[in-house]
Amino acid sequence: MMSAEGMLAGMRVVPVVVVEDAASAVTLAETLLAAGLPAIEVTLRTPKAIEAIAAISAEVPEMLVGAGSLRDTAQITASLHAGARFGVSPGSTPALLAAAEQQGLAFIPGAATPSESLELLERGYTLQKLFPAEISGGTRYLSAVGGPIPEVRFMPTGGVTPANAPDYLALANVACVGGTWVAPSALLAERRFDDIAALARAAAEL
């Protein structure tokens, strides 16, 4: 099984999205892909999220689709069955890690302290999520922790914007950022895909 780090290698911005219907999710995936962003994290924050992942997986197979905000083992199972290629969580628990490993899900668990990072590193997780990035210390935290724990790279999400994303991406221990700004819920609800495409193209240039 390829690791999440291997899958996302070279991808600097991963759009993190909240979707309300599968049809919009497919158009969104096509829009992001055409703009140069070949991965998407669909957060499990709506009743239609699993259906949206399944639709993207079936209709836009070139898109690397992941499930975000994973909180329990049932969500891991459902995400895999829907076609998710990777999973992301704001944190981690022993049960969550065991389920991801047993079911073969490429997983990015969350860590916001050095102790959490070291515990995950012991299990082989060299790519970890930092959430909420900005209020957890942002670039200052990541720069500081990179010295004593150079083996870990991060995917900061939460408070990352087009203005500060370059600062994050300049850090040696940042693999990519989660881009919640790329497809805002308001634009998606109004199906303003041209506006989303413009945001996505700008993000791809980062």
C-alpha cells in the first residue's frame, strides 16, 4: 500500500471541502483538476459526504480523493468502500490508527504537540496533519518542532490562507497545506465554479 505521503508527493495545496450534494462534488472535482489541483479532501461534515466521495471516485477517477475529519472506525470503513484513496483526521486515537492500518487506508493523523508527533512517528507516520494550524502556533510552531523532530512533515490546515500559505510552504517540514479557501462553501452552494476555478488556479501556482 502506498503511503499518504507518497500519494501526495509534489502536491503543495490540497483543497479541503464541505459538500452538500454529489452532483456538485463531481463538478467541483472536475473544476479543481482542470485548474491543476489533482487531490481533494472531502470532509465528513455533511450527510452527503460519503456519497460525494463515491461519485468523485466513479466519475472523476483521475482525481485523488480523500476523506477528511475522520473520527471513528465506521467512517474509515465507509470512506474506503466509497473509494477514498486516503484519509485525514484532526487527531488520532489507538482505535482510529488500528482501523486505518488493518483496512489499508493511507492515513494522515493529526498531531499538535511534540509528544503526539513522536507517538505517531513510532508507528511510522512521517506525514501528519496540524489542525487548527494557525492557533496551534502556525509557522512558528512548525519551524521550532522541525529542529528536534526532522523526520516528520506536516499538512497544516485551519487558518491557512493565500496570504500565509507561501510562508508555510517555505518550511522544510511542510509537505503541503490544506486549502479550505479554494472552494468556500458559499461559492459551492451557489455553484460559482468559475470563481472556484480562479481560486484553484491561483492555489496551484503556489
